[in-house]
Amino acid sequence: MAEATRSAPPASPEPADPPKTPEGSASVFTVERRGIDAVPDAERQGGPSRLFGLWAGTNTTVFTVVYGALVVSFGLSFWYAVALIVVGNILGFAVTGLTSLQGPRTGTSTHSVSRAAFGPRGGKLPALLSWVMLVGFEAGGMVLIVLAGLALLDQAGVTTGTPVKLLVIAVAAGLQMLLPLSGYHLIMKVQKYFAWIFAAMFAVMAFLVVPKADFGTHGDAPSLVTVSLVLAMVTASGGLSWADMGSDYSRYLPADSAPRKVFACAALGGMVPNILLQVLGAAVATATTNAADPVSGLPEILPGWFTTPYLLLAIVSLLAVNTTDMYSSGLNLLAVGIPIKRWMVVFVDLTLCTAITLWAVFSADFYTLLSNFLSLIVLWLGPWAAVYLTDWALRRGRYHVPSLFPKESGSEGIYWHKGGIRPAGLIAVLLGFAAAVLWVDSTVFTGPLSDAAGGLDLSVFAGALVAGVTYWLLARRTVRAEAELTATL
């Protein structure tokens, strides 16, 4: 799959009408020290349009092209593939847009806001699962970065033995550290420029590929099973995989940012490049049988002179994706409650990613591992997103921020419930997870309902539906009461 925290205590009152920090005045070249605590009004700046640049830069990558090629590998013609690519990305990135709305209202990260639905202690579980997921994506990206680097050296006539592979892995880890270590301000600025650079390179690639593609083969209409498998893959690998970090990047926006603009910029920023590049990937797949390999497969269809620029594009774009993942990964580990600085988590993640990369480069079938990982990740992510958004809708976006941070505020707050856990949230996710398991169809495991239906994969949608409805039934009264109470606090 695409393969993608802060300081003043939230309970401390802010002075009336604090002065706004002029946009761009925050240094982008210093290590960000803020944790998951709420961003003060004085540090909120910019407009929702900056989210478009962030998500466009993050999603304009060779990984996105590969997913488009994988769609055609299900036996679809080009035009059927395009239709499912459009539908899947609209569904997925609508979720990313919705999970970006809470950031400006609360000033904190996604999994800090998630505590309202699960309780301050209950919210630690989804935050931990999210961290594990992001480390997996980061490791997948680093493996491809290393493979692309080795391919570049092969182009230059360098023998890539074990010492060279170790050196390339070390260099990749060093490069990967830079942007996530600096933090939000540099990431937002750099990703905006990356989006334009990557778009220009992929436009050249499209110009080279389109004349060789076969757009004329229509074929029979895909079966319902094929449609379900493709929609599950496109939805989960695209917008849904970014959903649990939506507010991580919108929380620095002013509290009065227009929700419609926040939603549109976050959703379209990821949706537009994903659709365009996955369509490009589908076109590539009609001209080569090895398009699912982004390092050695895709370049087969490209002229020799473009191979080196393509591999450089692959490396830089994957570094950009991992940057977004690593920043949110640090926030998620803080939301788990581990007493560690955000910038220190970068080193933790890099250590794990380097170890996984060593294993993958020297001994593992990386593509099989990645496919298995992605096919199982939706089992918890869809239910979590459904509970998170149902909770947000029930309370109409009204949160009592000090209650999200009971230790800092000095009181348990209104989300404490039973020992810091809201049972309704965890029960809903567990039931949603069970529904997803029953309907999943992957190379690792096929659920009994999916098997009985001939391989139909409804895991993403069944898991989300069951979790959302369960949470609404169990928590609607208490959540609405909390929302009313929030208005009086």
C-alpha cells in the first residue's frame, strides 16, 4: 500500500485573543519538540489548502502506480479497472477527509481525539495497532528504496555484493531520518514542492507509456467477487490507510478553519494523484506482464535513458511517503502513553525498519510479505475508523480537550467512564474486527463467509458497518450527553 507531538498542557487557559504567529515564521529547520498536547491558538497558522499539498506530495509515488497495475492483474480490462480505481479512491479518501476535521477543533492528533470514543486508557490499543501498521509501511518503503538504490548502482556498473547492500541500507536510513526528525513545519513545506516535482516526472512517464498501452481490450464485465476484491484493495491501500493520521496534520490549522475546505483539501489532495497514477499503472499493466514490480518491472516499458531518473524518482517519492508515516508514528506511540519524545521515536522506527530491511533484502520474499500485511491490516482499521467517525458525528464535533489528557488536566474528565475505558468503543471494534475476519479473502486467510460466497471479500465494508452500527446503538445516549455537557464547560 502506499506504500503514509506537542507542549503546553491542554488544561492551561490561553490568554484572550492570543497573537497569531505569521505564516512561515516558525523555523522549519529545527527539531519539533511538541508532543500530542493541544496546539495553542498562537501557533495555529495557514489555511486548509496546505493539506492538499501535503497529501498530494505523499501520494504521488511509484507505489501508487503499482497498485493501479495490480488492479489489472485481477483480469480486468483497462476501462473496468479505471472505474473501480475511481470508486475505491473516492470511498477511501472521503474517510481521510473526515478524519481531518477534528484537528482544527481540538488542536491535537487523531489518536488523542480517539480517546473520546475509547476512553483515555482504552484508546491506547488502537494507537498501538496504528503504530505497528505504520512501522510496517515504513519498512516496506525502505525496502523498495534500498532495491531502487541497488538498481541504480547496477546501472552504474557497481557490483552489489553484501558490503554494498549494507552501505546502501545505512545511507537509506540516514536519509530517511532527516525530515521526520525536524517535524511538522518542514514536512508541510517540503511535501508541497515534492508534489510538483513528482507530478512533472510522472507526466513524462505517462507521455512515454501511453503510446504502448492497450486501451482497446474491453473484455467481459467483472464478477462480483472480482469487484469486491479490487474495491477492498484500492480503498484500504489508499485513503483508508491514511485515515488514522488525518488530524495529525490538520491540528496546526486555526480553530475556525472552514470544515468543508479542510475536508475537500485533505480528500482531494490524496484522491487526485491516486486516481491519476493508478490509472497510469493500469495503462502500464496492459503493456507489460511485470508491472507489479516497481524496481525492475516498471522500467521494462520505459526507454533506457529514463531508467535512472525513474529510479531516483522512486527513491525520493518513497522517502516522502515514509516521512509522513514516521511523523504520525511518533504521535501514535505517545498516544499509547510511552514516556518518550516524538523525535526519539524516529530513531526507534528507523531501528526496526532497518532490521526488517536487512531481513527482506537478504532472505525474504518481500512482495509476498507486503501483500499479506496489507490484506490483514484492514481488519482493525475499518472498524476503528467507523467508531471514530460515528463518535464524532454523534457529538457533532464538540470535544472537551482537557478530558482527552486527564493526567495533564489534573482530573479524570468526562471520557473516563470505567477505569479510563469506554466499553462501547472497544466492543464495537471487536465485533467489527470479527465481521471483517468472516469476510476477508487473502493469501493468508479466507474467512468462512467469504469462502462460502466463492471468495467475495467484504471485509473492509462489513467491518466498518458492524462497528459503526454497534457503537451507535451502545453509545449514542452517553455521547450526546457528553456533547451537551461540553457546551457548558
